Amino acid sequence: MAEEKPKIEITDSTLIPERGSGTIFSAWKISFFGALLLLVLLPLLMPEPYWDILKFVPDGVLVTFEVTLLSIALALVIGLLTGLGQISRITFVNRLATVYVEVIRGIPLLVQLFYIYFALGKVLRLQGIPAAVIAMAVCYGAYMGEIFRAGIQAIPKGQMEAALALGLSRTQALWRVILPQTIKIILPPIGNEFIALLKDSSLVSILAIADLLRRGREYASTTFRYFESYTMVALVYLVLTLFLSRLVGIMEEHLHRKGR
Amino acid sequence: MEHRTLQALSFLDTPPGGNPRVRIRGVSKNFGSVQALRNVSLDVWPGEVVLIIGPSGSGKSTLLRCVNRLERPSSGEIWVDHDCVTDPRTDIRKIREEAGMVFQSFNLFNHLTALENITLAPQIVKKLPREEAEQKARALLARVGLQDKEASYPSQLSGGQQQRVAIARALAMEPKVMLFDEPTSALDPEMIKEVLDVMLALAKEGMTMMVVSHEMGFARAAADKVVFMDKGEIIEMGTPDELFSTPKEERTRRFLQHIL
């Protein structure tokens, strides 16, 4: 063919680059393995003070995990009840759930922590960890409630109708037909809440709970190694959250591939 | 087949059987200021196949949905066998067991396989043991020609296959009457026949059926009675021959011109 066809310039119309995930140097890999590398290299190359800092990390992380897991478990229960309350036909229940969500979402978590531990301290007499767990669960329960509500409402109306038409009660239909489908929709956003909660759990260090941040602060204030301490604390948080966000991503892909 | 013998006696000019399977008396339904049904009365006798036709918005679907109380009539009475649907004291779940429903959009439970879709309600509502429910479900799947699809999820089935599973699901509750709400309207043309064939077989077996549909072929082959509705009222009814060939009312004639 002698005649040359005019070349069509193919330009990528999207100016914002897509988040490259398949490449070797994806943003996630750079961040995650970079942080991991630093976390290993620093104590090896400069044992003093990094090795000493690394020694308290497991204890602190355990407390952080404890607070996070307890809070998320309780928040899931509160969230489910709130979500169900928000779609309830009983006006009182509906209002109660909606007001709870509105109020809690309007108050900063730090203020809520202070409120339960200090302001209500005389009445409730809660220890640090229970107070922290309750405050975080109450706070995140409101956000979870919104996720549950949106998830339930995303299920087509016909599913409930079909279940009712077969003779199931509303409650049976909810548990056997609606909620199993809801869970697949809300798993990724719930995973993200879990990560956010893990990060926010650092706030509980102000209640004298020996979590990761608190351990770092204590070490820093006795040795005056502020830079080194907080660098290690930040790296540990980073590795944890990046790891979890990857898990959520994999879960999301898996659900996507399974279709329904 | 009891009703066949009874129909053979219909020269006596008495309705077959002692009681209509579905008795609708003076039913009206308002949605706000819109009157969807006006003083509708209709009897469906055991073994009878009643086809309901009419322009969109004429109240056909609403009438059907009033029979199993997916919609609550504003006034009037509906009886299914000896149970009064419109009596608030009636356990509506019992009526929904007796009146199987098939929807335009299939409404299969997306998180369950074809087999599980069929066994769910018998297990929950009829408390059937799992093996028994599955045995029955397999027989039903074979009846609708889908014995090899029991492990398929709805998303893996064609529209026609989904609707056939939906019919099997409704039959699993051993209903006394089947309500079909535009069962073929959402289907591609080449899939309509497979669904109509199943419905035709059901009709031949003596199932009492109320069908909202414009499938004239099905009407001629299976319907004992065709009801024409417009603006929430029953305009006229008769055998398919009477209604299609010699409609009495002008509105019926005009409508039939559009669809025949």
C-alpha cells in the first residue's frame, strides 16, 4: 500500500493519570516497602536509639490493636442497630437513630473522648480503656449506621417484595435476604472505617492509655529523642494502615470479580 | 383433577366448586389523590386462568398486588379461599403462602443459587427439613426445564431462565393461586416462549392463575376469562373469543386495535 493513511493521533483525554496499581513502582508499594525498609534499617544501622524504641513498639501496637478491635466490634453492633433504626417505620425509633447520627457526627471525636472520660468521669467512673472504647464505638457507630443504612437502601425494593410474597416476615426477609446482600456492598467502606479507627485510636493516648503513640511520647520525654521516637511511631502506623488498606483493596477486587 | 370434572358440569350454569378461589368485592385503592382502583369486583374459580389486560396505569398490577396485600386496598374486601385478605386480623403470611407471585423483574435473590432461591421460603416458612426442601426444589427445577442450573446464581442465568426459576420458587410453597405480574414484559422476544410454555403447562395442570399480560397467544391457548381494565375499573370481561372477536365496549375495541 503506497498510500499512507493519515495518522490519527490518539491522545488520552483524561488529564489526571489513573492510579497505577499493576506497576512495580505503584504509590502503595513505594510507601509500604519504603516504610518497612526504614523500620528495619534504622534499628540495624543506628541501634542507639532506634533499637530501644523498637523494643516498646510491640507492646504499644498490642494496646492500639486492643482498643481498635474492641471499638470496631462494638461500633459494628451500634452501626447495625442505628442503620436498622434509620429505616424503621416506627417513628420514635427512626427519630432516635437519626438524631443520634446527627449529634455524634457533629462533635469531634477528641471532644467525645474528653466528655466520656472527664466530664462524665464522676458518674461513670470508667477506666481508661473502657472509656476510650465506648467513646470510639459511639462515635464510629454513627458513621457505621450511615453505611448500613445506605447499604440496605441500595438493595432493590423487589427483593423485599419477593421475600414477603413468599410468606416471610419482614424480620426474616431482612436477615435472610436483605442483609446478606448488604454485607457485600458495605464491606469495603467498613474496611475503610476500620483503618480510620485504627488511626484515630492514637487519640486515646491522652487518656493515659499505653498505646503506640503514648509509648513513643513517654520514651521521647525521658530521653529527649523526639525526632527518632515520633519517626518510628509514624512509620509503624504507616505500615499498619497501608497493609490494611491493601487488604480492603484485595477484598473489594474479589467481591467485584465474584459479580454479585 | 377435580376442577376439570367440575368444569364439565358447567352447563348447569352454576359456578364450578363451592367457593371462588379468589373473591374480590368492591375494591378501591387510592394513592394520594390518584384512584388506582375503583370498585372492582371479580371472582376467580379454582382451576381458572384469568388474564387481565388494559392500558398502562389501568390498575391491573395494583389489583394483583392487592390480592396478596403487597398493596392494601383503601376499601372493599378480598378473600383467598376462606381467608379474608383485607381483614387486618388475618395473618397475612398465611395468605402469601397460598398466593404465589411472579414479578416482571423476576426478583430472584441475588446472593443465592437457583436451588437455594427455591428452598429458602419452604425451609423458613413451612419449616421443611433441608433435604426435603432440596428434593422438592430439584423436582421443580426439572419441571421448568432447568435441572442443570441448580448451582447457578441469578447473574449467570438469562432472563427467561431467571423467570422460570422464579416460577419454581413460587410453586415450592404449593400455592392455591398463582399471580403473574407481567411475567414476560422484561424479557427479550426469544425468551418469552420458554416462560409462556411453563405457564401453559401450569394452566393445563389445573393451577388457578391470575395473569397480567398482553400475550394474546397465551390468552387464546390458556385463559378461561379475559378481563379488560381501564382507569381503575373493569370495563368488561368474557372468554378470550368473546372479548377479542366481539368486544361490547368502545374502549375495549380501541385498546384491542392497538395490541392485536
